[in-house]
Amino acid sequence: MTSRTAVALIVFATTIFACRSQPRSAAQHPSESRAPSQDTAFAGTMAPVQRLRSLRPGVARPVLRHVETDTRASPGYDRVVFEFTGGGDSVPGYRVEYTAKPVQRCGSGDPVTVAGTEHLIVRFEPAQAHDEHGGLAPAERNRTPGLPAVRELTLICDFEGQVAWVLGIAAPTEYRVSELTGPARLVVDVRHAP
């Protein structure tokens, strides 16, 4: 073996070892994340956030089972968690965005009023917020948590494979979206206004 070949093998082995030693981030492998990491920089947005998903044949439509609010997860923002069952342990497709249009219930078109000056719409598809017998899931469809950013949440749609909630936000501010598994959850963090 020549010294050039030996050097090339050492460089190759070192490169492979270095690549395998690199820690994998949750952003590279979101399905492996069980809990969000501590907030070091909010990195939120005011722009729409969307992820399209379709169901594989034979997989039940995800059912929204629980909606939870919290401000203790990390200082500086309010957290809203949408928890699903079915759908293969992943959240359905979603679109999260601020709207300047009047908020209406799907189907009826009835106007919806919520506390706050801004309206953040969280829409899921394909999904449902009722069980196979038509029972409400979650049973609580309106909540006034009194948090600094999220003032009120109301279900505005559970119709033809779509589920939508409006979040009444105290003032225009950034938000971020993350997905968790075990169970499938969509987390919306809304930053407190400065």
C-alpha cells in the first residue's frame, strides 16, 4: 500500500466518522421529536403555514380529540395543542393563517365573534371533530383561556372532512407551528405582544 492510498483511506474513514457523529436535529427528523425543545429564539412568522396530506387507503380519518392551552411551556408565548387519534399517528394536513375577513361558520355562513383584535385560523383536512356515532370530540368547542396572547378559541367548522378553529389573538404577533407524535399533535405557539 502506498502512502497516498493510506492517507486517502484515513481521510475517508475520518469523514465517515465525522458525518455519523453529527447530531440530528428535530427539524431534519420531525417525526422523532416527542417534545419541543426549550425556546432559544422564537423564529415565528406572520405568513401562512401549510402542510398538505392525504390519507392512505384503509387509514381512518384523523379525529380531533382534545384541544389544550398553556402559557407555562416557555415564557413569552401561549401554546395551543390540537391532539388527534387515527390517521396513522400523524396530524392531518393543515393551514394556519391570520385573516382580515369576517370569520364565519362553514356550512351556515353564520358570523363568529371572538375576543381579541386579530383572528388566527387553524384549518385541518382531512379531519373530523366527531366520532363515528356523531358524538362531539372534543366536547368543549369554545374556550376563553384568558392568556396574554390567545384570548379565545372557537370551533368554526366540522364538515365534510374539514375542521377549523379561530383563535382570537390580543394583538398582531408572530406564531410558529410544530408537529409531535405519540399521540399526533399540532402545536401552535403564539408570541406575546411586546
